[in-house]
Amino acid sequence: MASKNDPPAAQPANTNDDARSELTAQVEDLLNTLSNKFAGVSSEIFAKMDEMSRRLDNLETQLTASKDKSSGSN
């Protein structure tokens, strides 16, 4: 026969385990969300950097062509 003290002692342990499991799940969900947002922002930054690089290359080509054209006419 179980004493009256056994069920209450077992119940807080289960409650603590449930709380830990729930906290762990919430933290994992938060970390996944942050990871996804970071990946999205990173890809946006890289895309903008690629676009800036392309535009700078075009500008450099135009400046070189303009310099060569003005040197040739003198």
C-alpha cells in the first residue's frame, strides 16, 4: 500500500519534467525561427552585395571606355 506522501512527491517531478520539456521545445522553436530569419537576411545581404558589385563593374567599364574615348580624340 502506498503512503499518502508518494503521489505528491512523484507529481512535482512529472510537472518539472513537463515544464522542462515544454521550455526545451519553446527554446528550440525560437532558435529555429531565429536561424531561418538570419538565413533570410544573410541571403538578402549577399544578393545586394552581388548587385552592388555588378553595378560597380559596369561603372568601371563605362569610365574606362570614356577615358579611352577622350584620350583617343586628343
